[in-house]
Amino acid sequence: MREKSYISDNLSLVEQAIHDACDAVGRRREEITLTAVTKTVEPSIINEAIACGVTHIGENRVQEFLAKKPFLNLDGVQTHLIGHLQTNKVRQIVGEVSMIQSVDSLRLAQMISDRAKSNDMTVPVLVEVNIGGEEQKSGVASTDVEELMYQLSPLSGIQVRGLMTVAPILHSEAEKRALFSKMYQLFIDIRAKNIDNILMQDLSMGMSGDYREAIMEGATIIRVGSAIFGKRQY
Ligand SMILES: *Cc1c(COP(=O)(O)O)cnc(C)c1O
């Protein structure tokens, strides 16, 4: 049996680190949304995190999330899909989460939009960017993001709220910050275009190993899993 209180201890540590990163660059804590990443975590533990004040959770896989959802105390909690979404799962997930952070193609966006329209809803989404240009990673190349935004603009079943990225594993603080800074530049460049239906208010970047650097470079959403729940057991 794991000690129950480790979740609240870990959350306090993460909270402190968020505050410190904000202080380092003169940002306010309220500018940052902590999304607790609950993939592989069982419902009772997720509920404990929620009882400790977690208000946003992120899950990677549609199947896993839908299986756990009936057991979660989601009152006042927002749910985000953060993992790669296959087009054949769109039908199941639209209407089940507050936001889809991982839109990485026009086709996927069109399918989400169509499904949302037939449910009479608008789905908030982020566009996932492969900022590190890594070969096997999902996400749109940074050079293609602007063009994609113009293509997403007319889709009335989605509302693009910003960008998301999973950074490559880098070891120095300087390298991490340089990459997140590149992402922030892209974010504000696109925001400056004022594209219809493309809001650019959220920048989701930073995980357990790099959320401090992400905050220092302008993240508004961080996605933290193992620093809260411990090492994942698959
Ligand atoms: C697993 C995952 C995270 C959290 O990773 P940790 O290193 O455990 O904090 C964040 N974002 C995405 C997309 C993930 O898949």
C-alpha cells in the first residue's frame, strides 16, 4: 500500500515550484493552469488529487479515459485529452472532454468539428506543434502552423484556443528555455495575425521535467504527471 498523503505532499512541492518559477520572471500564479496528467493512474488516486484541489486533469487515451470516467468525481473539474487522437476515436471523445489539446491535422480537426456540430456544441482545441522537429513525434511542423490556422478558421464546430507542444528531452535549463521561447514566439506571431476563430490564449507546454522552464517562457497550461503521481506503472 502506498501512503495516501504522498499526493498532497507532491502537489505542494509542484505548487511551490510553480510559484518560484512565476516569481523568477514576474508572472502571477493565476496565469498558469496546472493540468494533472492522470494516464495509468487509478480513479481512487485521481479522486484524491481532486480532493487536494486539482481542477484540471489530462488523459492520453480515449479508451482509458472513458473507462475511468464513471468513477471520477469530476464536479468542477475540467478534462483535457492530451494524447494523439486517432480519427476513428473522434466520435467517442467529442462531448466527453472539456478540451482536446492534440489536434495535429486538418482532417482530424474537420472530423472533430463535424462531430461537434452534430452534437450542437463547439469543442475548444489546441494545435499540437512538433517544436523540436523530432521525426517520430506527432504535431505539426512549426513552419506549417500558420497555414493550418487559416484552414481551421472556418471550422465552426471547433474553437482554436492556442498551441500545445511536447518538448524533446533536453538536459540544460538554457536549452529547454530556448525551445520554449521559440514556441512562445510562434504563439505570439500567430496571435498577431488576428485570424477569425483562432483565439491564441493558451500555450500548453511543460511536463514534470521541464514545467519550470516552460512557465518562465510563457506557458499558460502545464501538464504534470509523474511529479504528482510518482513514476508510472504500465
Ligand atoms: C504523459 C504526458 C505528460 C506528463 O508527463 P510527466 O513527465 O509524467 O509529467 C504531459 N503531456 C503529455 C502529452 C503526456 O503524454
